[in-house]
Amino acid sequence: MRSGPALRACVALAATIVITACGGADPGPPAGGRQGGPEKTALTIGVSPTPSSAPVFIADRRGFFKEEGLTVRTEVIQAPQTVMPKILNGTMDIFKGSYVSLVNIQDSGAAKIKILHDSLAAAPGIAGVVVMNDSPLQGPKDLKGATIAVNSLDNLGTMSMSAHLKAYEVAPDQVKFVVVNFEAQLAALKESRVDAAWMVEPFLSAAQQAGARLLLDTNTGPTDALPIDGWAATEEWTARHPRTAAAFQRAVSRAQRLAVTDRAVLAEVVPLYTQTPKDAVMTMAMGTFPTSLNATRIQRVADLMYEFGYLESKVDVASMVVPIPGR
């Protein structure tokens, strides 16, 4: 696994290149009290091909963005680090990233990150390490010396595995993490290019249906209910577009309330940007969609990162959070 300093160097290079869930009825946008419309009305939003991106698609299809004066275009990304030039030059306005990614970018100094909204919190069954059915690996301790596919390095997958493997006396440097996009991980497993793969839904269920078996659920024990990812922008962008950021937050908050209370709403949108059919969305394991933004909750992620050497010093998540309007 690449060290924290290695990631910082990589992200810094990119910079130089570009010099818990709660229900309730949807109240809709607040009446009055707004000082003008959004500073920017057309947004490019980076999304991941996972269910946690669903609220942005819900907000778009249900007209929540339109009511806030926004139009959005989505672009699928694997992790914010892979599109840092776009983030830094402003061609990508808002993006979703794991909290490991967001804290890493903040710690690297390449950009100051502001978290606009929570997206998904962990639940058992939504992410884990899989191997093929005929693999000789039978348990987590067998991962020592294994090559494991992850969607990106120094990220949620590597950290979650590190937290779990610690109990089996397997250190992070005793496994080899390699980057393979979620969509290509099953093929890599079948072709024996990797020994195991860390997958998230819907890829996890698809892999198990195609002959893989779950070796380790990475959303139990030390990572139970861990905040997974959220929507963010740079501090510079947020300072220039405070009303736009607030409009985005309001629209996504409305969508989160629908996502957490109605699985059918999720099933409408997830097939639009993933290869997951509607019936699979209705039955597969799903995390929770928080409707609040809680810095203390997200601080758990930063503390785990510090424990496993992703950070040189502790990061105060409270300084990264932009309060949701009306909260």
C-alpha cells in the first residue's frame, strides 16, 4: 500500500499541473429568506458508480435542483484524486468521494476541502473482500501476502481492510494493493491477476452471483456504521459560490430523505448510472443515507486514518464541514 506521503506527493503534482438516517415527509425548499439565486447555475458533479450517488440523480429527476435554480451534469469518477486537475481548475464543481479521499486531499495541502453533505453510512453486506470459489484463501488471515484489487490506493477499501486485518495480525504492508476499477475487478479475479478484490455494491452482489465468495465483510466490527462518503467542493469554490453550495445542499437533503424511506425511489435511479437492474436494487444490501451532517461522526474516519499512518497529524473534520442551511 502506498504511504500517506506518497499520496501527498501525487496529489500535489496534480495541483502543480493545473496551477443516520431519519425519515419524515419531504418539506420542500424553505419559503422565502433567500438573498438572491445561485451564483452559478450549471454544475458538473463527479459521481461514483455506486448506490451512494443516487441522491444526486433523485434530486435531478424529481426537480429538486430545478427548483433551486440549478442544472447538473454528472461525470462518473473512481475517486477525487483521479480528477484533481478538473477539481482544481473548476471544471468539476462538486464531487463525491470517500471520506478517506477527502481527508487525504485536505491533509496533502493540494486543496482545502469543504464537505457539503453526507452521502452514505456503512451497513453490513455492502462492501467486502471476495475471492473466487475455488481460491485456496479461506479466511481473512490467509490474505497475508495476497494481491488485492481496490478501486484506489490509500482510500476507504485499504483502510477498512487494515482495520479488520489488524485483528488477524496481518499488517497493511503484508498485502499488496493494486488499483483495478470496480467494473474490471471480477475479470481480474477470474483471470488470476489478483488473489482477492475489495468490492462494494452493486459489484459485490454481481461477483457473488458469478462465482465469487465473500471472505471478509468490511462494514462490521471496527468499521460498523462508519461514514463512507460525502459530497464536497474546494474551499475556494465554496467561498465563491456560497448560495450555489446552499442550493445544492437543500436539494440533496430532500433527495436523501426519499432515499432513506423509499427503496423504490433508489431502484428508479441506480440502474441509470450502473449496470444494476431494478429488481437487484430492491433486494441488495444497502447502507443508510444520513439526513444530517455530523462532524463528530466523520471524525471516526480521520482518527482511523491517523492510526494506520495515512496522516502525519490528526485532522479536525469540523473545520471541513459546511452546515446545511436551516440546520
